[in-house]
Amino acid sequence: MRSGISFTLPASDRLRLEALVADRNTPQKYVWRACIVLLSADDLGTHAIMREAGVSKTAVWRWQERFAQEGIDGLLRDKTRPARIRRSARRSARVVALTTQGEPPGQTTHWTAAAMAKAASISVSSV
């Protein structure tokens, strides 16, 4: 285990983690997180934990630190990540302005996604 991260595992936490590992319906990501903590509490080194849990060194460190900070509840939830790249307001306003004020190119009567993408210099999926 990295220096600076050490913890003692109360009996109630150990029982809860062992129950997670033993339950066949527990998602595997929770099982290996619980295994990392259990092996860490048994004073195994990082390389031994990596072998037993089948994870990388950074994963061992990440879950040791998360458990030290947040306890078992920290192991049972994933941190949220942004779903996608946010659209710029300026680009959206430009597309709306072209749609409402501009005439479609050529002799067409309606904007198509491809024509709007070309006129706004963006991809079709961004339209």
C-alpha cells in the first residue's frame, strides 16, 4: 500500500465487504473494489493486491484512497463524468439565425441538415 494511506477495517465493514464479495448478484466492479479494500486491510502489498484482484496499480491506489475518504459508500458509486462535449451558445445561435432568417441555398424551399451543416461550417450531427 502507498505510504500515507492506511486504515483499519472495523468488523462491521469487513462483514459488509465480505458479503458483497460472496453475493453472486453483486456487479463485478464492486466485487473487485471490495477485494482491494479487504486485501489492503490484511496488509498485503500493492503488487500482491494487483495479482489477487487483477487490476492495475493506479486502480489499487484509487480505491484505497476512495475508501479512506468515503468508506464503503464511496466504493459503491461511480463518480459522475460529463456526458458529452457542451455545445457553444454562439454556434447554436448561428444555426438558429440561419434557419429563421436565411434562405436555403439553391432553389430549395427548406433547409436540410447537410445544407445547414455546410452553411454553418459544422458537422451534420452538430446541426
